[in-house]
Amino acid sequence: MCVYIAVCSLVGFIAMCIDKSAACKGQYRIPERTLFTIAGIGGALGVLSGMYVLKHKTRHLKFTIGIPLLLVLNAAAVFLVFCFL
């Protein structure tokens, strides 16, 4: 489970890097739905880290509220898996 979360978080961080780079160059962007999906399936820590390390999407209310909320849900899921399985 820890490896899964680590891989998802790495994917989330890389996705934020790619999106930030594309935004600076005026290129095709990663859809917000995709970023939220990555965060929802376990990559919230990576997406949140990417937001603040890269200063990307930090002014968007749905990201500043939604991604930390998904991080809490990710943590709860990990807790439940470790406690009950």
C-alpha cells in the first residue's frame, strides 16, 4: 500500500510539473479533472506538494480546498486498510 501511495504521489507531482511547464509555454495543459483523478486515487500528497513547490494552481479555490480534502480521504483510506486488513 505504501508503494502504491508513493507511486501515485510521484505521478501527481510529475503531472503538476508537466502542467506548470505547459502553462508557461502556452501549450496543451493537463485537464483539471485528470489532476483531481490522480489525487483521488492516491496521489493527493504529490499533487499538493506540486502545487506549493511549483506555485501552481494555488489561487484556484477548488484546488486549495479540494486537494487537501482528497489528501485527508487518502490518509483515511490508508488508515482503514492498515487497521482492518
